[in-house]
Amino acid sequence: MDNEKTYWGENLRLIFICLTIWFVVSYGFGLLLVEPLNTIRLGGYKLGFWFAQQGSIYTFVGLVFWYSAKMNQLDKKYNVEE
Amino acid sequence: MDELKLYTYIAVFGTFAVYFGIAWWARAGSTSEFYVAGGDITPLQNGMAIGADWMSAASFISMAGLISFLGYGGSVFLMGWTGGYVLLAMLLAPYLRKHGKFTVPEFIFDRYYSKTARVVAVVCLIIASLTYIIGQMKGVGVAFSRFLEVDYDLGLYIGMGVVWVYAVLGGMKGITYTQIAQYCVLIFAYTIPAVFISLQLTGNPIPQLGLGSTLSDGSGVYLLDKLDMVVTDLGFNEYTTDNMGGTLNMFAYTLSLMIGTAGLPHVIMRFFTVPTVKAARASAGYALVFISLLYTVAPAVGAMARLNLLNTIEPVAGQNLVYAERPQWFKDWEKTGLLKFEDKNGDGKIQYVADKKTNEMVKVDRDIMVLANPAIANLPNWVIALVAAGGLAAALSTAAGLLLAISSAISHDLMKGIMMPDLSEKSELKASRIVMTLAIIVSGYLGLNPPGFAAGTVALAFGLAASSIFPALMMGIFSKKMSGTAAVAGMCSGIGITMLYVFQHKGIMFIPGTSFLGDMGPNWFFGISPNAFGVVGAIVNFSVAFVVLKFTGEAPAHIQALVENMRIPKGSGAAHAH
């Protein structure tokens, strides 16, 4: 039972980390900080604009795969896999 | 018959033949196959099917056009409709899959041990899905009438017939395999014109990179800088910084779309079709990859189409296109009424500027940006033919997913779950096929006679999903103590406040003249537009639920144990009815 509680705790921590990154790239870089970031260029893109229309989406994809891989490890570590 | 029309017929009816073939091969024989495709879809297949299920006529036809005219403001759709999958992958999908039931209302019933909760969920699901379907049906009719010059009504009947064959015969199993085929069709149809256009404008074949490259006209100017310059010269807002209604509105809009995405039942349902929790997590990842393929190309399509359109009308500053010399595509789209020119100053040339008084392009429909884009860029006819098949694939695949959500909510949750618990599996299967046929007829009827409020309904669908379904599911998983009473109170107040806000600004049931506060910026709560209000509804839902929980006591012990079990993957079986 304790084993399952720690597993859930680690899962929550992982979700918290992922959602923080999720928030920072989209709402942070793409919306709230868009003006200062737009002074930096990424080729023809203004950086803030790039995060809003490209970068945040790539980060989302990475996050979902990273979370899924991490969870598979946790499942094994706590012996709760299917 | 000209070459273009011949190619279009081949593309459209060729893809239909494929869908029929798959439908025959994947007939459903049991309720498990009908509701969850037997539960043995692989994550990769499921990811593709989710992609097609999710990307509707709106994503395929309208989104790039919206971005084209909104510029940076259009980012809310890009981030909102992809970021929701992060929430889905981490907060809902794995646990719902572990619980292993057929439908979303069934999960709500088990978790909140309440028939009221199940009925509330069914009602939200049906309203959200039906409003969404109207748009798909209209998309089918429009695609037929514009590309094949078939009557809108006839086009819609053909579309209804095609969906009927594979959705009613195959249920989730048939829908899943056709959606995989439809995903391939739609992604090819979307990216190939974009690759051509990106090559023409920038010399880079990858649209995502082309958007950030210099123009290939030898000027060395970046495409986006050029676009900013051209639009501001004409008096429009700067493309890369135009923020739709301010930062707070964009923030709330994006969050509402994300939460709404994660709460849409026809998407959640797809996670019941995979065999394990691990596979549910993986399919969210694959789904997001397949969706991102289109969503990262869309901003390139939007920006490039805008530049091409402006360049056609005013190739060199001050030298406007003479109306009598306009290209063929211009004439074609004028016939449909989506483009309209009015020679206000009588000089026989076209002036397209932001100022309404002197602007002579009195109508430029947003949808043209995708539909006419290949023609504007002079692409070969087979590419234009592909766009027709792609638009139809996008509309049909989404319609099928929504129809299944509706029919399973009625046959499985209302009939079997509440009214006739001793319905046999065979009768339930028959009932769900009849219900689905009826749902096709109703949505076809609504597509033929779109209610006056059709334009406002997408906001309502996302608002309902965001303010009722998502919070109920999330609290069900992350708060063990959450009780049925508290959850129902939360759902009802979340929907209540969202509907009230939408109605007070858009009219009661969207009837013009019945809004008690005008639909204008100054009347909006902190400047949040009704479309962006779902997130406020969700916050109300969470708050009310926790306050009621404080006063009415927590969920019984066996429910708390159920939640604990949901949180660990161990012991998951295939999805089952009881």
C-alpha cells in the first residue's frame, strides 16, 4: 500500500514538472513574454511568435513522450506494471 | 468534363471505395467491437485514428484561413488544440483506460455512484457532439458543391450515406480503420500543396522552415518581414504581433480550448480502444505527433496564402490588378459568393486595403485560404483534386467519431444503463445501430437546415466540455474524497455559468435580439470573449465542488478504493461493460 502511495507521489511530481514546462513554453514564452522575446530572432521568425506558432507544439510532443517513458520506468520500479 | 473535374471525381470516389472496402472487412460482431473496436488497437493505429477523429472540417478548411487573417492572434488555436493533448495524456487518458469501461458517462456513473451524474454527463455529451456535427455536415455539403459542382443537398445525402455504411456496419472497429485511411488522405492533401507553395516562395520544401526563410525572389528579405511590411502598408495590423483582443483574452481563449479539447468525449473514447494503460499513454504521444504535422504546417499555409493573395492583387506597390484581367480562380470563387469585388472609385483596378471606405475587396471568405490556395499558386490539377478528397476525409472522420459518441451514450448509458438494465448484448448492438442511424438523420437534417445559431455552437461545444466534463473527470481521479453530490453540483454550476455568459452576449439560444448585454468588448467580463469563457466555467465547477464537498461529507470507502485502483496500471483488463 505504501509502495503504491510513493508511486502516486512520484507520478504527481512528474506531472507537475511536465505541466510547468507546458505552461512556460505556451503561456509564458508564447503569450506573456512574447514582446521581449520578439526582439530576438530565429532566422526569419521573431522568437516569441515562433514559440506561439511552432515551438510550443514541438515541446508538447516531446513532453508527452518523455512523460510516457518516465512512467513506464516508474511502473517497473514500483512493480505495478501490467 | 475537364481535367480538373475528372481528377477530383477520381480522388473523391476512389477514397470512398477504400472506405467501403475497409467497412466490409471490419464489420462489428459484438458490443465490445462496436464500442471499443474489441480493445486491441495498437497505439500507432490509435494515434492516427485520434488524429483523423480530432481534425475536423474546421481544422482542415478553416484554421489556416483564420490564422491568415488573425496573424499572431491565431496562435490560440494552434496552442489550444494541441496543448489539450498534454492534459489528456497526463491527467485523464491512462486512468480512464485503467478503469476500463465503454463510455465517458459510464465512468462518471461508477466514480460518482449516481444516476443523476450519468444523465448530466449524457446531456452534455449529446449537446457538445451534436453542435459539432452540424459543422461537419456543412463541410461535406460545401466540399461537394464547390469541387464537384454537385448540389449542396445532394452532396450532403451522399456524405450521410457514406458515413452510414461504415459507422453503422463497423461501429468503433470500422470507424477506427477508416479513420486511419482518412488520416493518410487528409495529411497528404494538406501538406503537398504547402510543400509546393513553400518551394515557390522560399525555395525550402519544408513549410515549417520556409515560414522562417528568406524569399526566393532574390531580395534576401525574410518572408514574415515582407508580410508585415505589405499588410501594414495597406493599413492592416502587423501580422506577427496582432494580438486578438489583448493578452488576457488570448490567455483565457487558449486555456479554454485546451481544457475543452481534453474534455471532448469523442476523443476520450478513443483511449478505450487500446489494450493497456501503457498503450493509452503511448497513443496520446502518437496522436499529438500526427496532429502536429498538420498544426505546424497550418501557420505556414496561412501566412503564405495571405502573401500570395496580396501579391496577386498588387504585384508591385501602387500597380494594382486590373479587374478585367483577373485570373481564372478569382472568377471561379466570385461565382460562389466567397469573393466579392466592388469598384468603388471606378478606376477598373482592385484596391484591397484595411480602410472599409476605400476597400474594394468587399468579401474575402477565410475558407478560401485553404480551398483556393493551390489555384492561387498555380499548382497542378491533381493537387487541387487532392484538397477536395482531404476536406471530405476530415469532415467524415470527425462526424463518424461524434456519431459513435452520441449513439453509445444513448444505447449504452441511457437505455442499457438506466432504463432497461436487462437488455441483452444482441439487442443492445441492434439498438446502437438504430440510434446511430437516427443520429445520422438528425445531423443531416441540421446540416440541411442549419439553425440560426450554428456559428456560435462551436464555442458552446468547447465551453460545455471545458466547464463540465473535464473538471468532473479530473476530480474523479485526483481527489479520492470527491463525492457524487459535490461533483454534480460542480458540473451544473460550471455549465450554468458558461451558458449564461454565452447567452447574455450572444442571445438566449443564440436568438438575435435576446441578448441582455451586447456582444462587444466593453461588456465582457475582464475583456474575455464568450468563446474564451470555458475556463471560467471550469474554475467555477472546481470551486463549487470543493465547497459542497466540505459541507456534505466525502465519498464512501469503496469508491476511494476504486480510485486508488485506477491510479496504478497493474491489473488492467480489456474494456468491458460491467
